[in-house]
Amino acid sequence: MTQKERYAFVIEYFEKNSPDAETELIYDDPYQLLVAVILSAQCTDKRVNLTTPAIFHKYPTPKELSQATIDELFPLIKSISYPNSKTKHLIGMARMLQENFGGKVPLTVQELITLPGVGRKTANVITSVVDKQPNMAVDTHVFRVAGRIGLTVNARTPLAAERQLTKNFPLELIHKAHHWLILHGRYICIARKPKCEICGLRPVCKYYQKQLKQVK
């Protein structure tokens, strides 16, 4: 099977079974999404969604958040992983939005990565979700699923995986493909024991074919 055929099968499968895939983070505007994505690093979306309502209530815009102190914000996110650094990142991010971007979230990767707590993955999430830009955010789920299926080959870093995925997915589907892969990794192709028995991608999955050969 060629890579082109593998991608075609994967796209057809997800278009049929998950046509409306989207982020599971709850947000109302780009500012809220940015806060949620920063908090989601090495933390579940479920936990983030339980935490953000109190933050958004107290700090509805970057202006209010930029005026927060660490002692005021920390109690609201102490249940999140790495709360100390994320508290500093959120306040720093809000201050920079106020000072450099007029209180608005910029929608280019280059500008977003200048904000505290925002790396390439986060910037790709923001631009692809808010603006449907063809940017592929590669987190642990995407990296694992793409490698197992065979959508990426010998990709040793998230950036290498990102480049292969953006090269092979049609431009207009890249923003959606991120959600396809992350949700598949979250619920089907889980890290320790993938649920191959219920996975519709078995016919093209290199990992499954390898496991099948080992059983035989």
C-alpha cells in the first residue's frame, strides 16, 4: 500500500465517521481558547474545562487577567498540572496581549509564539481552530497515532511529524485532521493498550498489521 492510498483511506474513514471533529476544550472566543490551551499542556481537557469557568468569570478579558497577581490567580488553577509556571504564563501572556497586540489574540504562529506559555503546538491549535489555518498541532496523541498507522515514517520529533502530515493531508483538511488524530488517540488508539478490535483503520494500520503477524 502506498502512502497516498493510506491517507486516502484514513481521510475517507474520518470524513464518514467523524465529520464534525473539533476541540473538546470549552471556550467562547480566541482569548478563552488561548487560556484553555495553555492550561491543557500535560493535562486533560476534562480537567481544564472544570477549571476555566472560574477564571473566565473573574478575568473575562486579557485586560483583567493582565492585572491579576500570582496569589490571586494561583488558587483558581492549583488543580491543573504545573500550576506555578502556568500561573506566571497566563499573567505574562495577558500583559503582552495588552502591550503588544491591543488586547487581541494574534492569529499568526509567528506572533503567538512570542507570548509566554505559547509554543509551536499551542500556536498551531489556536490558528487552526479559530481561523481554520492549515496548521497541524502535534501533541502526544497525534504523534503516536500518526506513527502507528504509518501516516508518518521515522518521524523522531513533533516537528518532523508535523511536516509529514501537512505535506500529505489536503490543505483544506489539515485543521480538521488534527482533531481526527487527537480524538482517535484519546479514545481508540490509546497509549498502553490500543483498542484495535473496534478500530476501523485496521486495514491500513502498520501497527495492527505488525501485531497480526506476531500472533500468527
